[in-house]
Amino acid sequence: MIAKGIEGRIVLIASIAGLRQLPGATAYSVSKAAVVMMAKSLAREWARYGINVNAICPGYIVTELNEDLLESPLGEKMIKAMPRRRVMESDALDGSLLWLVGPGGRYATGSIVQVDDGQGL
């Protein structure tokens, strides 16, 4: 984008694990925290080129990676501890993503958007 003089938007997907430690998921939490810092760093570096860089930090969404866990007794216990006692649906990030890449996100760069249905509270 820089080499070709193309302005635009980049949205990285991190996790609430990048904002707080998840028990038993140290490596995952560290990797997602790195994505959060990468978004902030690139936003700062590339702002002068007209490139906005942001990150979305979702909470739990049922995926192939976690569906067995979420359906287990431990997963049921985790869900009961969440403020709304539910995991998010697969389209949970659509609105935030569309905002960041659309006209409304024109001035958003270096933003870390937490979309977690209160799971990080």
C-alpha cells in the first residue's frame, strides 16, 4: 500500500485475551496482546501514508477452535460466569468491522475496539 501510494484501512483481529490474561492460556494471551500493540504501532507509523490500522478484540464466539471446550462442563461453567451468560454469535463483529472500514471510521486509527458482550468485565 505504501509503495503504491494507496490509502486504506487495515483491521486486525485480536481478542479480549490481548487485554487481560485468560487462565491457562498464557501463550494465546501473549500473542493477542502482540496483535493489539502491532495495531497501535502500525497506526502510528503509517498514519502519514493515509493508512488507518485498528484492531477488534472479540470475546468468545463459538468456533472450531473452542466449540468442544464451550460445550464441556468447564465451558458451561465459564458461560455461567459471563455477565450475559452467553457466547456471541458468528456475526458479532460485522458492525464494528463495517464501521472501521466505512466512512464512519475515517478518523479511527490506533483504536482497539472491544466487542465482547461484557465478557471482559
